[in-house]
Amino acid sequence: MLQRKFRLRQKSGFKSIFELGKNYSVKYVAIYVFYKGPNRFGFIASKKVGNSVQRNRAKRLMREVIRLHLTEIRKDIQIICIARARIKGVSYSEVESNMMNILKKANTLIKSE
């Protein structure tokens, strides 16, 4: 489970990232990135994704990708991950590769040489 200190929980936090952040999108996930502040992550799955079971699964998948790759993510960014409707029934490995591609495209990963 992603530690509580890394979670965005208040509406004001989400709102500021939506207004000031830059957005990126791929097949299963869209993200908003704000390049200031401590590491924080928010996860959203709308009713377009499906019923509550499917929405919670989508958020769990995205949370797990972030948790496992937390050491590779820069320390000065805030990210909101939004599940797209296509994420329904997709395996973890597909979501992981998709999210890592978008995080790389958004310049949020620590450069490894």
C-alpha cells in the first residue's frame, strides 16, 4: 500500500494540480503533473470505468505501479493518475508498462545512466 504521506487527499490539492499541472495521456491512463512541492499522488477512476469493483481495481493497479517505482520517480513532483475506460479487465503488466511510458514521457523519472 502506498504510504499516506504520499497520497493526495484534499480537494484543494487536486484542484491546484488540475489548474497548474501539465497533462499527458496514453491508452489506459491520463496523468496531470505539477513540477513543484513534495511527492504526492492522487488516483481517480470515474464511473465511465465501470462499477465500484472495477473502479477500485483500476485505482489499486495505478497505486501499485507508483508504489513499486517510487524510488525511480523524482522527489519534487505531484501527480494525479486518471484511469481511462479502457483499463477495465487489463492485466497489471500492461498497466505498468503503459504508466512507465507516460511517466518517462512526462519527464518525471530520475535519469539513470
